[in-house]
Amino acid sequence: MSKTIQRSMLGLIENLEQQRTETSNSLNWKDFEDHVLYVYQTLLRLGGHNILVAKDACLMGREGAEYQIDVYYEFELAGIRHRVAIECKNTKRRLERNDVLAFKAKIDEFSDVIGVIVSASGFQSGAKDFAERNRISALSIEEIPSIGQLLGMRLRHNAIPTELSVGTPFWTFFDLETGAPFGLGHDNGVHALLFWSKNQAAKYHARNQVAPNWQIRGLEGRHLFSYILVVDAMNGIFATAPPPNHEFADESNMFSDMPRQILIDEYCEQYKEQLRVRRVMPGATKGG
């Protein structure tokens, strides 16, 4: 794959991740709460948790009274249900100790809810200290990710596998410097190589003395979806190594073309609608 094109993609991700949240001067009350809601909703979904996220939720306290929560979410992790209440304060002044004290009184009505208070204008030192002593997370608006940062996180999460990613079933190589997937150029275009196992990819890597910056990565469902989009943009052809039971599975550099539609139907069916149209970048090398 072209490093120039892929570097720009990784550059886009890094630029997005470096963006900061706009200050409270440009956020009205609804925008402020909606942004906090979107942040936590997106972050939790990136982690794959089974979550519930709600705005202006009503929770019942110990004595049966109802309390309004600006943003509320709950998720299950390792068999434990986590509940978090978030108070959004879009004031022009820094929050004082009494502001946090009032929020603590609300949180104390629930036995298993974690408290987070987000201020558009920050906190006085006494308010921060009080929050820390009472296990309440006190965050300024600058301390939570911006929309751009969240988009960058989502792109990185979906497009670039980590060393912990497991192929379902495919594996390939990624350039650690650029985030580019591996491919070979031929007269009829770019061939994107896919392997059936990590071991098979490792043998190809050693046999062909592939440069060390190209590391083996597994393509999970979301990664395969992004991988197909990148290959489409390059007008590339998908090629698979011989299956594990083939007589040349480990000794040969023989690859077979994998029709795009079969790849989608068999291994990326959940993204079938998004991949219905093949989007080729203008000026891309002609492929099959």
C-alpha cells in the first residue's frame, strides 16, 4: 500500500486525537450536557461494553425520593454492574466546595453509584480536594475528550489492530510507523495479502525477509471492515494464502484472488450494507 496515503490517514487520526474541547464560551447548556453524554457513550462503546447511557435520568434514592441526574450510565464488566452519575456544571465561575458538597449529598442517596462532576470553568482548589477525599471525580471540560479526539479514537480503534487483536480468521502485516496495511504492487494493481493464521503469516514474514517495521496483526471484524475500505480506495485486489490443509500452505508464496463480495458475505457480513458500494479513490492504480 502507498505509505503516503496511509501516513495521511494516520496523520488524520493523530490530528483528531490532539484536538481539545472548545471552551464554555461557545457551549450553551444543552451543548454542554450533550457533549458529556456523547463522550461517555462513545468511550464505553469503544470498549465493547453492554451499556446503558441516559440524559436527565431519574434515580430513586434510599428514602424513595427521586433525583435528577444530568448524565447517567451503567455497564457490566467482569460480571459486576457499574453505575455512574455525572453532574454537568456550565457556570462562568469555578466551582466551590459547596457545589461539590451538594452533589455528594445526592450521590450518598445511592449505595452503589460512582460520582463524576464536570465543570465548564474548572474548580477552586478546596473543591478539588473535597472531591478527591470523597471519591468523586472532578473534571474540567478540557479534561474530557473533544469530538475530534473521539473520532480519532474511533478511527484508531476500528482501523489499526493492536498486538492483542486476534484474526477472525485473517492475519496480515501493518506498518508500525504509518498504520498502513501490507500489500504488493503488480502490473494489474495492488494485491492485499491475507493469511489464515498468525503462524502462516510469520513463516511468510521470515521466508521473504519482510522489513521489521511490518508486524503481524490479526483482523477482527471491525478491522476487516476498515481493511476492505482501504483496499477499495486503492482499487486493490484481495489475495489469500493457501488454506492450512493445502500442500503448499507453508512453503509457497502462492496466493489466490479472493473475490471482494465473497470476502464480505463470508467474513464481514455485519458490515454488508456499509460495503455495498465500492469506493475507489480518484487516480488510484487500476486493480481487478
